[in-house]
Amino acid sequence: MKLRNEKGKFIKTGQMKKCPSCNKEFYVKTCHFKLRKYCSMACKKNGQFKKCLVCNKEFYVKKSQLNDKKYCSAKCRRESTRNKPAWTNGLGYTTKKTYKSSRTTINGKTVLKSHLVWCSQPENLSYIPKGFVIHHIDCNAQNNSPDNLFLMEKGDHRRLHLELFKIRRVECHKIY
């Protein structure tokens, strides 16, 4: 039987209980008091609460992701890498701002400087065909000399950089 107060609203007849996983107090109906141990399914599955490295907000992490999860959201994960260096050519680090400096604005359009240099050569086309990209032979985005630039199909360019990444990774893990 449900109890009502003078205004006709239902009265809660349960009790407060402490979750053994997260130590938070939660309300349990009297009829469920012996059955419910945890405040949620997340706590029942034995995960843990961690603090986000960016915003210090507490968030729940599954047991299987305890070592991997560091951020409460994708937004915080992106924020954490905003001013960190980015890997460039396997020879060292550069900041992401370096890539922004390789662009220029002409007639209100942002254009890569490497495209301008490549298109300005008399033996090349005056435009980059659709589905093609300009590859820096030495993998340095700042080196826009005409002999360092090469026109490639997008798919071939992607495969080339994948192979270069694999080679670099193997060289970094060699035991001397």
C-alpha cells in the first residue's frame, strides 16, 4: 500500500544505502533493500571512477578500460593534445602551428604554399587535379623547394606514408 501526504503526493518509504563500489549514497525502496547492493549497473560491473586529466571531473571506467581511459570525453582528449608537439618526419618534433604556417590566403581562399610553388613551375600543370596531392619527398612540410615536391594520387600517397610509418616504427624498436 502506497502512503500519501496531506497534498495527495506519494511518500517515499525506502531507505538510503551506500554503494560498495563508489561509496555514493542512493535511495532504495523498502521492498528492494535486501536485493540492491549497488547504485547502478556500472558499479555492479566492478569498474572504477577516475578523474579526467583535463577538467578533473569524475567519470566511470569499465574494468577492461582502466589502463586506457584518461579523459572523460572526446572533447577533453582533443584539448589535451592542443598544444603538444606533433611528430613530423621521423627526425624530430615540430608544433602543429608549423603546418598552419605552410598556408597562405589568396583572394579569400586558404592555399598550401607547396601547391603555389608546384603550380608556378613551367613544366607542371597550373592546378592540382582532383584526387591528387602534393608529396614532400623529404617529408618536411616546411621544405617547399620545387625539387622536393611531387604530384601523387591520394591513395598512393596514403600507402606511401603508411609504409614510411611502418619502417620508422621498426627502426625505433631495434635493439642495439
